[in-house]
Amino acid sequence: MFIISLTYHKSLEEVDAHLSAHVEFLKKNYAQGVFLASGRKNPRNGGVILALASSKAEIEAIIARDPFYIHEIAKYDIIEFTPSMTAPEFAFLANR
């Protein structure tokens, strides 16, 4: 599993100009079962995506198609982790 932390390094006006395309990117990856949760940081200086993939290289390839990445809107930090405990609804994620 991966936590993808985005930090904007452009203005919110530029973020908003590419937001619709970014949302479409998110929806596509939800449909493919890669993204599990996402949302804005508070304060609004970036976002977080929880993802399920076989490797960091796969996540990097996916991120490369994000309009925020293509237009250099955000910096991406990728944290890989192995869930060892979950709420019952997310048991399928443990010990992957």
C-alpha cells in the first residue's frame, strides 16, 4: 500500500485550472482499483491519496499521468507501508 502526499507549489488559481482533469485522473484510478481514498489537506496546500499497487514503480508510472504532475502543480511524496492492523471493513488490506 502507498500513501501519496501531494504538496502544491503553484497558486491555488493554477491548481483550480487543472482540478477537473485531476478529478478525472482520480476517478479512472478508482475504477481500476488502485486508489482507495483521497482528499485535500487542511489547510488546502495539497492532498493525500491512499493507493494499492504492486510496486512503487507502478505508483510512479500512474502519477506521471496526473495532470497535476504533468503541469508541475504539485510535488509528490510516496510512502510505502504494510498494514498490519485494520478496521474489520478493511481486513482485506492487512498483511498484503
